Amino acid sequence: MNAIISAPELASELSGENPPVLLDVRWQLSVAKAAGEPPFDGRAAYAAGHLPGAVFVDLDADLAGPAGARGRHPLPDADHFGAVMRAAGVSADRPVVVYDGGQGWAAARAWWLLRWTGHPAVRVLDGGLAAWTGELESGEATAATEGTFVPVPGSVELLDADGAASLARSGLLLDARAAERYRGDVEPIDRVGGHIPGAVSAPTTENVAADGRFRPAEELAARFKSLGASGTSRVGVYCGSGVSGAHQVLALAVAGIPAALYVGSWSEWSSDPERPVATGAEPQ
């Protein structure tokens, strides 16, 4: 099954015999805002208008555990995640489509978690809500039928800090953050700027076109090949806290390249002063 689905394809499947479960995962990274500007409220955005039948899932509460030494968005408790998915109507024998406001990061996090916990048929709506031209519904919604999905963690490869450090030397470790954060020029969130020694800069934003949709598979494959994805070496990805990195793993999947995610990412790595930090434009 493809990792992404277009809006027209989704509209067709929703009218079919086995329509997918829809999960709305709108979210924005919390950074300093102008005085008086309220933080983004994904649930309020969902209530204002969402795909018919979609159920809202909160990234911070349901797709991550509490922030701490393991990073700002560590893995959620498997039992909690399973309960949230079942409440949203998710079952292993029914496809799932996840979407967000258009950036794709949050949807990719849900996609990755469902794959990591064993769901066989999950896709991301390419372009998110912005790509949808059909009707929307408002207000809160719950699943018509509770699902039966039981998470089986470990169904796709996961990296920890030591594994990421090793892969940066033995294979290809991609840093999905903005280039200036990779270089260490700025660091608006975490303790220190820079990157994992040996990691290659590969900003997630370059995986999509101006409309937010993924670039064609052949373009993505060429991009990752130019970064060192030879087809024989293992590939891993990290970002700030395991959200935009999931989007990079998704882009790699579109290109036909399997990749492991370091969920703790820079927020975990940089919190340990014993871990080495590289700066500048080169992997080092």
C-alpha cells in the first residue's frame, strides 16, 4: 500500500464499501509567539471544520509521552495509544487515513506510530486539509464504532541515541531540521545548537512542493541518492523531537527507501552534556 493518498483518491474510497477511518491530527510546533498571540489549538480548528467522520487526535497528549530526558515528544505509552486508536475507530482490518492542516508533520507522526505498532494499512492525505475540496463538518465527533486495534510495538525499525550515533558513521543519518539549526547558527528550542556528528543535513521542507504536496517519487529518490542513500546502506532520520523526522521517513517511503526514526532526536541528544555536538555545514 502507498504511504500517501491524494484528495480525489480519498473521496473515492470514502464512498466505497470499506471506507478508511479518518484521523485529524492538526498541530503546530510550540515556539515563542508575539505578545497576545494565543497558541495554536488543534481541537478548536478541528471543531471549526473537518473531514466528515474524522476523529481528532491530540499529538502532544496521545501521540507522545510526557516531555523529559527522552525528549520533547518521546514514544507514548502503548496501552494509552491503543485505547485512543480504538476510541477513534481504528481496527487492523480497516484502512486508516491521517491528515493535518497541510504541513504534514503531525500526520506523519501518527502514520509512523501506527506503522511502528503494527497497523498494516495507514496513509497520509497528501497536502492535508488544504488539499481537500469536498464538504466539511463542524463540531465534535466520535467514532461510529469502537475499533479493535491492539498495538504491537516494534513493527518498524526504531533508533535510540547510541543507534543514531552508530548509524551516522556506518550508514546514513539524515537531520530533518532547518539547515540553520543543523549548523548551530540558531537554536530556538533545545539546550544547544548543532547536530549529531556524522549526520547529513536534509531539511524536511525540501520534500514538498509549494502547495504542500510531496514531490514525485522519482524526484525524492534522486534527492536522497544525492544525500548518500545508495540503496545498500541503512538510513536513519532524526529532527528536533521526532515529529518532522517522521515526515522525512514518510518521504523516504514515498521514494521507496526504508528508514528508521530516532524518536528522541535532538531534544534528547542535546539534553545530555556527555553527547558530542558538531556545528557547521559539514557532517564532521
